[in-house]
Amino acid sequence: MGAYFIRRILIAIPVLLGITLLAFFVVSMTPGDPLISRMDPETLARMSANPEQLEAMRRQLGLDQPVPVQYLRWLEGVVQGDLGYSISTGRAIVDEIGPRIGPSITLMLLAALVALAFGLPAGILSAVHQYGKLDYALSALTVFLVSTPTFVLGLVAIYLFGVSLDWLPVGEMVTIGKEDDLLDRLSHYILPALILGLVNAALLMRYTRASMVEALGADYITTAESKGLAYRIVVIRHGLRNALIPVITVLAFLMPELIAGAVVTETVFNWPGLGQLSVKAAKAGDPSLMMGIVLIVGTAVLIASIVADLAYSIADPRIRFDRGR
Amino acid sequence: MAAETLAPAEAERAEQIVAGEHEGLVRMAVRRFTRHRLAMLGLVTLVTIIAIAALAPVLLPMDPITPDYENLGMPPSAAHLLGGDLSGRDVLARVIYGTRVSLIAGLGSVVVFVSIGTAVGLIAGSLGGVADQVLMRITDIFLSIPPLLLIIVFISIVGAGLGSVIAVIGLVYWPQTARLVRGQLLGLREAEFVTASRVIGVREREIVVRHMIPNIFGPLTVVATFGVASAILLEAALSFLGLGVKPPTPSLGEMIASARTPSVLQEQPWVWLPAGIVIALIVMSVNFVGDGLRDALDPKASRRG
């Protein structure tokens, strides 16, 4: 276990470095003077009167050095939490990104819960009734959910539940003036979480169904049945337990899907998260802000995939031995 | 083995093979594909949509860009079958020309990423060693950042437009293909028929070109087909977010974005809903065709799920 853990972390290090290289590349695409993305606008304005001070600042940041040195200096800052400044708003990147992490995580966690709540049972039912009517109906629904753009589903949901029936609020996380009202808050969460969740439930259902079909075809299922165990118990105790193992990694694969979906869902529902921020940054042509988002999200996905791999190796000890690359 | 020890059916097949009349791999794949009902339905729908999109200038009297101020936000009528949008442009024309843009974006980006991915996969798989390690770590980096986010990043650098959408989707999606090609290559290296060729003295280069690459085509076609579906959805999402095709070029995603105006969402469904339905229809058809191709070309993969 320990050796596997260490190997997994070692593989992650070059990837993490690659993410920072990519982020550095993005921030170096900032048009104009690189100082704009590195210093807060007020100080920069004050210094602009004094060219010598500007030169000193450039030297301090290593901007007069070759690119590899610039990268290392920049990385040094990043490690200490200095991500620089947004060129479109002039605020520190950390202050732009910080308040948006919470809303994005809230949305993605709720969506993941929705995906699990619908995707797992649907996948199991589909597998147990393989090639039955229920299986076909659920598969058709999956194809529909996977093929329809998230924003179309979101807009239709807004039209049905927000406008026609007027049951639910259709944007933002709270109603202004009702910040302490828990029910109001929850009602804002329902539509975005449901839309993002259902799209991912469709993907999860496909994996669960495939995994479950394979598990139910195994010899130990035949053995369990021939011992005279009730079919329900066989399905749950023997089939499901084994089928769930690969599903653990799928949850980690879903994370990029969740994030991509969140970019669109946050825009449709005007949700103040990182996805919405990334669209704003792209429209404003703000590479420094974009870089901050890439860094945060890339690192988060990397950590999630490590955690998933470790969880997988705990759930299924075989994996540690036969998955050496 | 002598013919008389075989069962009648096998003997018949053996005779066919000797006579050169056996069913070829291609015909077998075609037969499997045509038996897949949903795949055939998807193919027919797709061919119809492509035909309409290709013949748009012949079929339609109006173009998708010139506004007609009498048609400003008007509901469907005899002159404008799907009504007019908020600038008075014909919605039907915009849907059809938008479909063209979607298809071009989908096919274009697949050509880009399948080429890059195949090249990288072949290099990594055949060279092995350090080159393989480096290339695979690069794919890891790409795979650890959500594709849509990476695409938005590159778009923010190169700017919007159909060309950059195709280039950027292509540049972001190649790692999956590279992994697949490399994996197939490594698997084939150990396959019995490759060992057999080696044993009878076929040169290594000829083995790769004549025996291994043709065997990768099947899975690659399947990946490319599903890739078209993803790329069409991505182009639509980018245009919806305002980061895709530039106006006034019609795009289905951009048409749907007009529904973010509450009055359009509530009272003018003809402006955006047709575009949404068409995207779903295209993507669904492509996915069905992909399922059919997978069953036809890569039977080992489909048997599992």
C-alpha cells in the first residue's frame, strides 16, 4: 500500500509542474507590460512617475532575466500565494477567485449527490432488467440527456419551473434581502443542481450498468444463486459490491465533466462561481485571471484523481499488483 | 486438417475460403452495422440533415444574415416558416446555416485531433522509452484540466471565430486519441499474428504499416465518430457563452443564447427552441451511428457493456 501510494504521488509531480508551466504560459500571453499582471494598479501608477523604481521592480520580479528564470521566480510567488493581479479588474487574483470557490463547490457537490441518487439506482435497475422494457426506457433517457446541450436543458427547466409554473427562483444563490432565509437559499439550489446532476447521472448510469452487467455475469453469482440465496440478496451483496469498485474511479472521471458542466450551468443560472468567472475572464481577454483559475482547477482535479486511485486500491487490493505501467 | 473431419457448416466455409468466396471483413462489418436499427435510423437522419445543410443556398430563397424589418420577432408564418429573430432575420435560414457551421466545426476539429492524437500515439507506442514517458505525462497534464476550461483559456488567447474554435477543440482533445492508439499498438505488439509475422521474417516496418495500423482503424473510427458529437456540443456551448463563432455568422448555440433574454424565453420560443432541437437531433444521430460502428468494427469493446 505504502509503495503504491508513493508511486502514485511521484507520477503526480510532473503533472503538477506541467499545470504550472501551462499557467505560466497563459499569464505570459498577457498583452502589454508584464508588470500590469504582477502589481496592484495603485502602486504601479505611483511608480510610473519614477522609471528607476519601475526598473528596480522589474529586476526584483526577474523580468529582465531569461524565461526559465522568470518562470521560477513566478512559481516562487505562486507557492507563497501571490497569484498577481487581474488586468481587467485590477484586483488581486486571490481576491477574485477566493469568494467563488465556495459557490462552485456547493453546486458540484449537490450535483454529484443528484448524480449518485439517480445514476446508481438507474444503472442497477437497468442491469438487472437487461434488455427489458425498463432498460430500454432508461437507456433512451440517457441518450437524450447526453445529447442535449446542458444549456438547452437549463433553459427549458427555467421556462417550465421558473416561468410557467413559477415554483422556483431561476438565478443567483439568494434573493436580495433574504440572505438568512435557509428555505429561500435551498430553493435557489434546486434547479442548477438538478440540471448539472442529471447530465452526470446519465454518464454514471452508463458506467454502473456496464459494471453491474459484468459483475452479474461472473461465476460467483451463479454459485451464490445455486446455493439458493434470494435473487435480491445475490444482486445486492454479491453483484453490487463488486460492481461498485470501478464506479469509484468513474466518480473521479466525472469531476472534469462536472466542472465543464458547471461553466455552462453557472452561466445559465447566473451562479457566482468559478465557471462564470472563467467566461468573464475570457470575454474580457484577461489571461492573468484565467491563469489563476487553471491553476486552482487543475490542482483540484489532480488531487481528486489521486484520492480516487487510492480509494480504488483500498477497495480492490488486486489493483496495486497488476496495474504497474 | 482434412475436410472430412469438419462439421458440414465449417467444411462449407472452408471451401468458400479456398475458393476465395468468403465474406470479407468489410462486408461483415457492413452487415453488423445495417442490422443495428438505431444506428441506421441515426445514419438516415444524419444524411438528411447534411443534405439539407449542404443544399441550403438552393433550397432557401432568403439568407441568414440580411434582416427583414417586417419580420422583427414575428411568430412563424407562411413566408417565414419559423418566424423571425430579434433582428428580423429568418429563423429557419439561421437554423439551416447554423447547422452547416456546427457540422463544419464538428468534422473540422475531429480531423485536427485525430491527426495529432494518432501521430503522438504512434510515436509513443513505437518508440517507447523516454519519448513514451514524456508524451504520456503531457497527455496526463491535458487530461487533468477539464477540456471546456482549457478551450476557454485558449480562446481567450487566440480570440473567437470558427477557425479558432476548430483549432482549439482539436488542440485540446488529442490526448484521448493518443492514449487509445498507443494502447492498441502495445496490445498488437503482443498479438499472435504479429508474432507470427515476425517469426516468418517480415520486416518490423512492414509489420507496423501492413498489420498494426490497419487494425487500429476500427477503434479510431469509433472514437472519431463520438468525437464529432462532443465537438458539436462544444462549439454550441462556446457560441452560447459568446466565445465561439463570431456574429453575424449563424450558430445554433448563439441562437439559443438569445433565450437568456426573459421576454424571448417567455414569449418567443420559435427564436431559440428549434436550434436546441436540431443540436440534440444531430448529436443523438451521431451517437447512434457511433454505437453501430462500435458494434460493427470493434466487437470486443461492445460485448462488455
